[in-house]
Amino acid sequence: MDRHPLISPSELYEWLRARPGEAPLLLDVRWALGADDGYDSYLQGHLPGAVFVDLKRDLAGESGENGVGGRHPMPTVDDFELDMAECGVDNDRPVVCYDDSGSLAAARCWWLLRHFGKHDVQVLDGGLSQWKAHRYPLESGIRLVDEGDFSVRRGNTRVLGPREATMFAEQGLLLDCRPADRYRGENEIIDPVHGHIPGAVNLPARSLTDEAGRFLPREELRAVLGAAGVDGEAPVATYCGSGVQASHVSLAIAVAGLGDVVPVYIGSWSDWISDPSRPVAVGAEPGHM
């Protein structure tokens, strides 16, 4: 069944306390660009029963598979099915994803599960920091995982490549979800080419959460998204550097009730610039193809 995309710490705690036999599977998706300490942090403390998910291993494929490149390419169907089953995901058990970075990595997990047909998945709003703020319990150490029976089903979102991203930029709305300076082509510290896909509109993922990492209230979300052109009617897709922040904005659009699971160009900017013949725009304006 479809669930609201977000769940609050208090809602999750009450669910775990009052209905332990119906408890969701908790997926700890701690990850940060350039850091490999997510698993170590997980071992030091995580939500009771949570299973660690490695973004690079479990939520990304090898460059070139599925015709999509970039730093964190789209995983193959078979690999994703196997990895999620090994993480304990079942077809009929709800899933709650969380992280400690404002739900960026958790949103990537949410988007992929939804893309591959699992609808009963939510993101813990505010993640680990808000769980701790409520002084809810944690556990530490290694947790044995019972393999799940997850099998890929038909989803309702498309995998976008450069051609499809171009179509959204020209005929719909393509959102660039990176910070504004990287969109403008300034202060690019990750990718070798500066700028953005011509026609794309900038909407930084971080503009959709508060200082505590929680998503803005629904009406505030709608206002920020609306200012970027998201109205619930025009076709919209997202991209960023490698498909993480873009998944976060896709989640925000669903939270705001302005779409279900909008398409993400998973290869994103890091894939776009792999072909030097593709056009690049710089500056604060979308530019043209």
C-alpha cells in the first residue's frame, strides 16, 4: 500500500512500541560524499533493529551499466533485487529509511525502492539527529540480517539518460538540485566541468529542509517548489551531481503533494559531462540548448 512519504520520530517510536509484530524494517543509509565511515558510525549507534545499507554498494551500479554513467549510476535490476533482499527487505513488510545528513541518502533509497515497485516505504523526517533529540533508544554493534524475499515489481517512474533530460529541459521542467554556486559554475569542487544542463532551473535540495534537517511544512514546501515552476501539472524531472540530491527533491515533491515519484536523471551532471559534445551553460539563468 502507498504510505505518506515521511514518518516523524514520534510516529515511528509509537509504531515500534505499540505494534512490534508489525514493525517496519529500518534501513540506516548513512553516507556522505568523500567519506567511508557510514558503517563505522552505524556500529557505534543506530535505531533498534536497523540494517545498514551502503549507498555505493547497494544503491548504485557500475559505470556504464544500463547505459547510464556518473559517480553513482543506476543499479541493474538483478543487483538491486539481490542487494535489497540481502538487507532484509520483504515484499510485504513496510520499510523506513533514515540517515544523518538531512535525508539525502535516505531519499535515494526511497526513490529506488519506489522506482522498483515497492510502495510501502517512508523516510524518517529529520533522521537520526531528530530520533536522538527525542531521546529515543539506540543500539550498537553488528546485527544479523535475515534475508528478505524482495522481488522487483513494475514501478511507475522512468530511468532518465541524457536524451530524456534534454527533453525535460526543453519541453517540461528539469530541476538542478545542486547548490546555487555549483549550478552557476562557481566553486565546483567535485566535477571537472563547471556549469549546468542548458534549460535546467536551479532548486537546491537543502532549500527544502530546516536547520534540523526536517522537511519544510507542506505549504512552505509548495511555495519554494512553486517558485521554481513545480505546479503539479507540468512534467518535471530532477538531476544533481550523482542522483542523490535529485532524489531528495523528488521526495520533497511527493511530500508536498505535487507529484508521486518524479523521474530522476540518476547519472546526473557527472554523467552529462562524460561526453564533451554535450552543451554546458553557466551563470544564474537556465540558458539554452
